[in-house]
Amino acid sequence: MKKILIIVPDGGMLFESAGIADILMHANQLHPQGLTRPRYQVDIATTQPHQVIHGQSGLNLLADYRIHELDPRQPLDTILITGRGQTEQEGTAVVDWLRLAAPHARRVASICGGAMLLAQTGLLNGRRATTHWKLLETMQSAFPEVKVEGGPLYIQDGPIWTSGGVTSGFDLTLALVEEDYGFNLARDIAQDLVMYLRRPGSQLQFSRYTLQQSNGSGPISDLQAWILENIAADLCVEKLAERVAMSPRNFTRVFTRETGVSPARYVTEVRMAAARQRLEQTRDTLDKIAVQTGFGSSINLRRIFERQLHLTPGEYRQRFHSRYMA
């Protein structure tokens, strides 16, 4: 039997931990001797002085333990951290305990923002890792020794596992079951719970592009506004530099300094955001959308979608289209 400890912050989304526990308990139920010889024992721990974990929905979860009550030297199979907590004190309590407990666990995993706590322990240094798409740049900036990746729903690097947004923790949990007991059990759980065993695409398909605006007014800010209104135009670096009367090299340096992204990346993000909006809200053909958004052809549109989101424009439309498309 594998002992799993799930650390749950106060004020978070409780369905993270509840969903993970349900997946693991379903593994027990599918065992011929599940009641007498369960595959997993799952315990919930909180950093709070009380055992009631308050969820942001208003629902509560009763923890099995307060984290300070647990001996960090006690062997565990897997430690899972769901979220990073609402307060700095709560996060510090998890990090301090993890530093002592991780050497005695076979695996350590994080869900969503929990990767930020793993990074603070140093466990992610030199390793590939991911977190929620909103935190990717923050994590890379704060922890440059971590190899942050934005695409995968989850990443395994040795004994350390990290996952993206909330529900990607379920994908990670199925992967843990598959590693522990094989493909057939993981597949049976996925089929019973009507889940993907391997969800297509990546977490970036769910992210929203954040179009960085330069601070204040000036030629770069004005240029950004012009780009948004002229996404089908020729937006190569040379043309953009010409509009603000700069050399291409100086323009690239100034634009990147003021916006945090290169001109080429900014243009791609603007066009991707526009293409996604049209796929979601209109019935326009892919060729028409490609022309409208500056990609030129449906072939180019497909290529950039597959590179950025790991799915085709048609697949994106199928998943995210409005019921009331124009």
C-alpha cells in the first residue's frame, strides 16, 4: 500500500484535493481485494492550527492532520502540494516541512501554484517544471535555476512531478497510477470517471494572451495601439521600426525594454489572440481568419496553432466555440 499525503492550503479550490483523492480511491475500488488490501492510503494535511480547511467556494474540508503534527522523517510514498496558500506564513510552513520530508518520500508532486513552493525548497533547481500558465513568467523570473516550461499539462523530472492549472492535477494523478500499477488500471479509472487518460493539447490552449502595454505614452505605446488596429498589415521588425523612426536594432531593444517582449513575439501574440477570438465567435473559414489576422493562409495558421497550442485551429474551435457564433 502506498501512502499519499496531500497538503491543502486554506482558501483554495477544494476540488483539486478531493478530485485527486477520488481518483486514488477509485484505484482501490477496482482492486479485487480493494477493501482489505487497498493500493493507496490518502491523508489530507493542513497548515492551519485547526483541522478545518476553508475553501474559496464556502465549503469546508476536514483534514486528517495539521502539518506541524507530522514527523517529516516518516517515510511516505508521495507528497502532493495543491496550491501555494493564501499567506506567506502558510507557504513558509509548507516549504520548511518539505525540505525535511522530501528526502524520505519516493515522489514529490505539485498541482498548479504549488510548484512555487517546490521551487522555494530548491527541489526544482536544474529540473524541468511547469505551473499554472499565469505564473510561468513569475516562476522563471523568481527561480532562474528552474527549467520552466509552459506547454505540458504535467512534467516528470526524476522523482519530482509538477502540473499546470487546477484540473491538470487529475492528469498527473492518472499518470502516477499508471507508473505505480500499469496502463490497464489507469485506463480503467479514466473510462469509469469519463476522463482522458492522456488529454490532447497542452495547458497553453486554455491560457489567455496578455498583451503587454508599455508604460505611459510615447512612440512604443502608440505603435502598439496601431498594431492592434492593423494586424493584417506587414508587421516585420523593419516596417515597425520605420514607423517610429528607429533603426531595427535600436527599435527591438527599446520595444523589448518597454513591453517585456520582443516585437516579433508581441505581433504573434496579437495575431493569435485575434485568431482565437474569431474561431470562438464566428463561423468564418480558416482561410478568411488567416487573412484577417495576418497569418496569410490556413497552412500558416495551422502551423502556428500546432506549435503554440499543440492542436489545430479546427480542434480549438471545436472545444471553445460559442453556441451563438455569428
